[in-house]
Amino acid sequence: MKKSNTKSMGVKTTTSWKNALKRDWQLYLLLLIPLILVFVFSYGAYPGLRMAFMDYKPAKGYAGSKWVGFGTFQKIFKDADFIRALRNSIVFNISDLLVGFPMPIILALILNELRFQKFKKVSQTILYLPHFLSWAIIGSVALTMFKPASGLVNIALMNGGFIQEGIPFLNEKWHWAVTYLLIGVWQGMGWGSILYLAAITGINGELYEAAMIDGANRWQRMWHITLPGIRSTIVTLLIMNLGRVMGSNLERLTALENTQVKDFQYQLAVYIYNKGLGTGKFSMATAVGLFQSLIGLFLVLISDRIAKKLGEDGLL
Amino acid sequence: MKKKILATLLSASMVMGIVACGSTETATTTEGGDTQAATETTAEAATATEATSAEATAEAGAGMDSWEPFAETVSIKIPVYDRGDNGNGCSDVENNYWTKWVQENFGDKYNVNISYVGITRSDVMTDYAMLAAGQDLPTVCMEYDYDKLATWESDGYLQPYSLDEFAQIAPTYYQSMVDSGNINYTKFEGDDYLVLGFRPYGNTTYTFGTFYRQDWLEEAGFTEYPQTTTELLELYAKLVENGHEHPAGGTKVSGAGIDQNYGFRDYPQDEITWCTTGDYQIPALSTEAQKRFLKLENELYNDGYKNPEYYLRDASEAISDFVNGQSFTWSGYISSTMDTLVALYDNEPNAKLGLIVNSGKFTQDETWGSNNSYRPGSNIGMMIGFSNSATADQMKAAMMYLEWLSQPENLFTMTWGIEGVNFNYNEAGDPVAVGDQSGLAEQQGHNNNVDYWCAVTAVKTLGSIEKDIAAIAPQGLPQDFTADILANYNGQVALYNAGYANSDCMFAQALESVTEYNQTLYDLYAEYRDKLTMCPKEEFDALYDELSQKYLDAGYQAVIDERKQLLDDGLATHLQ
């Protein structure tokens, strides 16, 4: 931290790092905890990235494994399974973003408009709950609900005379895609709305009062005050989500997998597990992971630059 | 006293193995002899498994009498299968009465600290890969499949050991390897890597059986279980008529070994086809046998005999179906403690079960090409290698553990447990396991602790097949299956001796193509086999050809080519 000589109206606005440390040492001590975690679990693993450039045999260690340069990457990029996994990951993550990203915002706006506090709190709790369910449980529930012949939803629809044959929610790839995306939205939207609700509470209440005096209705207040008030939060989260476009969630994909939907279900997480970690091919798993991270970083940087050009604060 | 006599018998049977007597034993001896001869001949052909030099160089030592406790505590880790829902017995395989018993009776005596490492039975390779990545491999790596050991050796998981040292430290175990002929399979690329447990009656699969609802069969007007697929389909039609919906049940594939095609091949087998596509580690899509197998699955699915949601159902649901009287058959390992059968009789007290018995006479269905053959094994039971991270002391302690476990009294106690608690003696003086051990502090692990003593012998034996079958016959049930299990064993032996069942080909080195494409092919197979099962009947043939080509292109052709090359180079066993 640089010592600044800048003074405004004769008041010293900055302080030396020594004074800051002396004054707020408890806070810096607290900061150490996440910093150590980040260094140990994120940066601490970086030396392991060299596996991507080796024919790494865990039992032989780094010293006993051969360097292969970009050989592993070349092999992966020629692998038809990788291409299929990459295509599916990109398509489904973008779809997830399109369907899933607006939902927490909409939900936060709706929750913010609820005036009956008890109902609001109960609703929020119910909406947060799916976030705490493991994907294994969600997968089991989904099977019970959506099996083509014996699923509760299909039985109910058939008994009600709405359909003649069960809807293949889980066993036809296009239906599966919709089910997969909507279950993801259901699982994440409640939890995702917390940040937006927190941001909404930071909006100056006087703005709403002034708008009401000027005759703005609820919809107009939402559109002209609430949404602009949380815009920077939206942009920040959008940038972070863009960084995950190359990622995929193995638990979610495994919980909802079956052989009928492999065409869509086979994504990078599945590829890394099945062909990398599961068979001891750690170099391949690391190479794909590194590839994902680099693309993710690139997307974050690009979107951050675009956000800044559009006048937003950005993330970095 | 009885225990001592039995222990001696157990010892004799384990060490002598194939040298038994009596009429049934004659069959065993013959087939055992055949297998041994076969393996020895093979070993001569396979230059990398330079056979019997070990016998000449290694001399059995004093064994336990010469052991001293280690000056400083030596810690060893021993793998044990964790079978989850599919197992029976105590649930914590790493810490239970019997793991503590080993520590107290072996570990404490020799200053060895033994811990057990649970290995997921259905995902062995992943578990070992993870342990290797964490530099935390158990002191010994064990598996029943030769391919897996070859892969581990190739990946550097294992280190060679001195067979001479092993013979000195573990003479009982060593002698068993010599007597069974397994001594010929210790080497990879010229060095001794493996110690090999024994598999009594290895050329049969009598410990695995398929139970069916005899009462349903009789209700359908059948007097015996169908001998051909054509008859089986007629039976299923009757069962459906009688109100049993989807009697064939069905679950999703949960491993490459599920769709075995041994009962769909033509016999005598063609050696090249047998060598290149005849195992079950990589499903043999593109072969005629696999086509027949899948065509039958297609028929069962399209005719409504198979559960239409089978691909979404796991093994536990198949068990539930059988237990709840919703499916006709259930297959599993036979043991004195069979929870599934106990639960069925609890739910359906009037149920009457039968066990499918191999007739011993080769029959091939004209329409389906199916037959009553099976997959015989060999004398080799568990294959054990020493982890590359094991120190000299740890290797020695692991060898001592194997030798200690081989001792008749220890093997007997691990197998049968405590008299009056885990087993009782019958009138003939043979131990009979207590069927339901749940709730006991001394409850044994799956199948009478098999996953602990499997390091020595793959099945428990009392010296004769009759006694051994009586020992594993399910207890505590209203029906007795002992005679059927024995008849099935004799049927398999007859078929094997007539040349209608052949052990899988073994290769003297790890196959690169298998390592490279194994997982890809399994993933593809799981996808394709369900497409083939569920496609309309008239589209099956064309779809099979199309998917077979894709499968070959995805790596199966490379596997076939490499296996053929090894066969040509004399690095593979021959069809006997």
C-alpha cells in the first residue's frame, strides 16, 4: 500500500499501511483465513498443472513420468468424445445462462414486492431449500416424478385423461434437455435471488417515495428504480457466470443420466471423469481442466472489458 | 477337536487343491488337472511368463516359526471390497469385529498395524486410481482380473518381489501356488510381480446361481425350467397371460461383465474369435454371439416381458422386484446367508423357488443360437501385487499376513467365525453357518467374510464338493437347495470336460489398446446396447451392423488387432 500525500481541504484522506494494519488488525486477521484457503486450494494446486504436459503416472510421480509437451492436448482435440462433450457443455451452459440467469432476478423482484412479511419469509425459505438438496436426492426425486410409465407426473396426466402415453421427460434427449434445464433453474433460483435481494435493500428508499409521489406505479418503480439499482450486481454476476460457460456439474449430470440421452448428457465433466480420473488418466483430466479454465478466464476478461465499455464497473 | 480336524482338512484341501478323491472329486481332479496342464502349456508358449524356474530356485522356508516381531511398528493397508447395497453382512468393512480380530491375533503379535481400505466393488479401477493419485495405495493391490493387474503394473502401481523371499516367509501360501500351478503366472516381463490365491473348482461357477419362481412355472403348466430360449419365451408368454407383468424384470447395465455372451457362442469355439473377442472386460459388440444375446434382449423388450423402464432401474430395484413377487428370476452369489431369499419368503410365505440347473448336456437353440454354456475360470483366485510405495518391511509384513491367513486355524475362523455364534456343526461334523447374523457384534462380512479370506482362496472348501456345497447352501429358508447346487456343479463339470466351456484367453502383458479404449468402448456399449434392445424388431439387424461398425472404429478393432498380434507372437494362452 503506497503512502499518499493527497490531501483534501487540509484533511489527510489516506493512511500508511502500518497505521491501517495497527488500526484494523482484527479485520486483516480475519481476511487471512480466506486468503490462506485460496492460496492453498487454488494456487497451491498450480504446480500440478504440469501433469497436462506429461504422461503422468501417479504411482511414478512427477520425476518418473515422461514429458510429452502438447501431446495430450493434441490427442484430446482429435477425440470425437471430447468434441461431443465440448459441444454439449457449451450449448447447455449457454442455455442454462439464458434460462437460469434471469430467473433469480425475476424472483428477487417478485419477493421484494411481497408485502405480507410472513408469507414472504415462508416463500423465501421454500425457494432456498432445493439449493441444500444433493443432486443424488434431486435425481431420485426426478426419477420418481418423471419416469415415462411409472412416474407420478405421467400417471397423474394419464389418469386425468390429458395424455395417452407418458411424456418421455427423462428418456428422449430433447425432453430431457428441457427437464434438465428446468430442474437446474428450480434448484438454483431461490439461492441465486439472495444476492439480488441484498442489493435491492441497498437502494435508497427515498427514491421509491419520490417516485410514488410522482405517480409511478409498482411496475414503473420496479423498472426505473429497482432494476437500475441492482444493475451493477447483475453485470458482476453475469461476468462470473460467463466464466463458467465451459464448466459442467458432474453431480447434476450423473443424477440425471441414462443411456437414452447420452447425446446430450455427455458433457465435459462426464468426459473428464470417465476418460480421465476414472481410469487414472490424470494428464488427460488436467489438460481438459486447464483448457476449460483458460477459456473461462478469456470469457471473463472479454465480458469485463465489454461491461466497462458500456459504462459498468466490471469485475476486475 | 472337530475344529482341529476340520482345520486340518481345510489346510489339506487348500494346499492339495486339486488332488481330491471320490467320484465327484474325480471330475474335479480331471478338470483341475486339465486346467493346470493347460496353464503350464500356455506358460511355455508365453515367453513373458517364464514358468517354472521359481520352483527350481525357491525353497520353502520355515515360515511362521522363524518370524520375529518387528522392532518398530510396521503399518500395512489391505484392500477389502465394499459391496454397498449389493453385499450382505456387516456394513463397515474397514472396522468391525473381524478386522479387530486380525489385528489382535496377527498384528499385535508381530508388531504390525493393519488397516483395511474399502474398495468399491463395482468401481475398482477408479478407487485404485484415486489412491494412487494420493500416493496412498494399499500395501497390496488385489483383483480377480488379470487385465487389471497388468494395467497396474504398466502404470507403475506395483513393484517386483523376490519369490525366494516369499517362499521363505510364506511357505504355506507358496506351496499352494506350486501345487495349483499358479506359480506359472507370477511374472510380468520377466519379473515376479504377482502372488496368486487359489480357486477351488475354478472351472465352474457353482457359487453363482439363478433362482426362479417354481410356483409360477407350475402355474404356467411347465414341469421343469425351460432348456432352450424358445421354450423360455413360451414360458414368459404364459406368465404374462397369468397376470405377471414384465416377468423378466431388467436393470440398466452396471459394468462390462453384465452382458456375457458365453451362452450364445458356437462350440467348439474358433481360437482367433475366442482370443480377440472372447472375454467380457470389453463387450464384444460386432460379434455374432453378442448379436444373438442382444437380439433376445430386443425380443424380451418388444414383447413386454422386460420392464420398459429397465434402463432407469438399478440392481436394488431388481432385488425389490423379486422380493416383492414382481419378477420371475433373481441371480446372485450363493451363500449360507442370502438376505434376498429370506426377504422373499417373508413377503410371500407360499412362494416356491427353483434353482436353474445346468443339465450337462450341450443344447443349442436352433432359432436363437443360444446354449447352456457358461464362463469357466481357472485355478487362479485373487491376484495380488505389492504396491510400489511399500517398504521392504511393509512387503515382508504383507507376506506374513498372507501366510498367517493361510494357516488352517486362522482361515477357518475367518471363514466360519465362532462356533455357536456364526456357525454350528451338523451331524456329520461339518460347520453350517448361521443364516441371519444381523445384529451380532461378531457379524461377518459379505458371504462369510469372503472379501478378507479371498486373498488365500476364492471359495471356502472343506475338502469335497459335497461338503463345500452343503456349507454354502442357503440357511434358514423353507426350502433346501443343496441338491440343486450340486447338480448344477456336476452339469457344468460335464459340459467343461466335453469342451463346451472354455476359460478366457490370458495375455502376458498389458494391452495398450485396452488401456486406451476400454472406457470409451464401455460407454459406447452401454448406449448402443439399449438402442438395440429398444429398437423395433425389424430394425435390429441393420442397426446392429451400423453400431458395430461405429464400435469397431471407436477402438474395438484396435483391441482385436493387438490381441491377435499377441496370439501370433506366442504371448497369449491357447484355446484348450
